[in-house]
Amino acid sequence: MYMIDRSKPILVYLAAGVQGSAVVHAALRRGLKVRALVRDRERAAALLPPSVELAEGDLRDAASLRAASTGISHAVLQIPIGSQGDMRIQADNAVSASLASGMKSIVLKLASASRPAPCEEPSFVANAMIEDVVRASRLPFTIVRPTMYLDNLLKPSARKDIVEHGIFAPPIAESQRIAWTSVEDCARAAVTLLERGIVLGDHRIAGPESVDGNELVTRIGAGLGRRIAYRQQPLDEFERDVDAAMGPGTGRRVASKFRFFASHPEEADAMLAEPFRPRAGLEDFQPTGVEEWVRQHRAQFFDTEQAPSSRG
């Protein structure tokens, strides 16, 4: 463990995105200084608070990461989802920059809950690869993982279905129990671990309760003050929708995790269903419940001008 030097900023990767910006705001609320790694300084300046130091860079550009990491002791690292080859390059560049700067610790934010054994599902393979890159570097680090994000409810298509049609239709069976978490909770956990000097552990960030599809929409409806029904979207239809929104081929990659869950229900339960259990470093962490989260974001559900980016 270590004592964090509050006179120096922490480095937040992907800081202009939904997940990175949540880390920025969580860190500022804890009184930490932030250096935000962004691809477009001008765009980021309009999205992030003026107290944030901006560092323009690209995970594919090793030199830009070294410049952004200069003088940094602690970072919250996330690698954007893409091809495994591209993700490997970006992870290698981030680790090299961290080593060159003499970084003392990293909180590694990954895109899914832990899986105990290897498999062929691409997102789990990518997670394991990134872990291996960081572990091989011998940088002190801890891991933060979500179960599944409530923020998916705010994607344009899901939000429209909920608000206009009273339906939530994810590509998940109604019987699947999930302890839903949020981008904000995972960001808060990451900053807490960094601030407390926790450099070991694999932290699964889940909600306080495990709900099936019907229980989920009951809580969503209570938060919004209206009746919501649950409908499982067929995976082929889901793939087509993702392709239409994000480009051909993307749907198959995104849907592969849901196909894995459908084919391996026991493993889906192990990864998604258990509510949050406190561990060292997060003994007092209080996760946000579904209804509470919906109430906090009620205005966003009804904001027709909103067009959020992909939330994972």
C-alpha cells in the first residue's frame, strides 16, 4: 500500500468517453487532481470540467502516452473494445508508458465480470490478454470489473423502447438473474481503490440485489413512474440492430458474450447473479440499487435531445 500524493494528478484513460468521464468526476469529488487522456482536446474541453488537465494522445501512439504519463504516479486504465490485435497494441503501449514514468500503481478497469477458466468467447479472451500484459509488467495493479451496466438502458434504442413503448428488450433471457451495476459505481470503486493504495485484488462490482427480467422492469417502472414490460430480443435481431448502428460485423462481436451466457447458464449465474460482496479496500462500499439509479437518471430517460455514446 501507499499514500497517494494529492498534489499530483492521476491519469485517466479514455477520459472523454462515458466510462472515463465517470472516473474523472468520481476523482474530482474525492478531491483528487486529474490529467485526462483524450484524443481531441477541443472536444474534450467542452465535455470535462475546466479544472481537469487535458493531455491529447492516442493509445496507438506510444510517444503520446509517454508524454501524458510524465510525472504521473497513479492511473486508471481502460482499453477500448476492438480487435484483439489492436487491443494488445494499445495495452502494450499503455504499460510501456507507465513503466517509463515510474508509475506506482494502476487500477485496471475491464469490460466484464471474471471468468474462472479460459474459453473462446472474444471479450473474455481480450480481458485475459490485457490482464496478462499488465501482470507481466510487474506494475502494482488491482482490477475492477462490472457485472452488467444499467447505463445500457440509456442507449438511444433502449431508452426509446422504455419511454415510448413501455418495453425493455435486451438479448438476455427473462430468467437470468443479474446484480446490475452502473458506470458511476465502477468509477467510484476504481477511485476508492486508487485513493486507498490497494494494489492487489480482483474486484467484481455488482448491485445490491440480484433480479430477473420481470423484477428488473418492476424496479425500472417504479423509478420512472410507469409500467414497463420485459421482452427478450432474439440475438439475430440484436446483431442486425448493432450492425445498423455501429457498422457491419460489430453486432456479431458484441452478441458473442450474450450467446455465451445463453449457452452456459451456470457460468452466466456465476458471473452476473451474485450481489456485491465487500472485499479489502471496498469494505464500506455501498452499491446503487436499480430503482435508485433509475430515479437518479430519470431526466435522461425523458431528454429527447440526448444521444449517448456506447456504454458497453
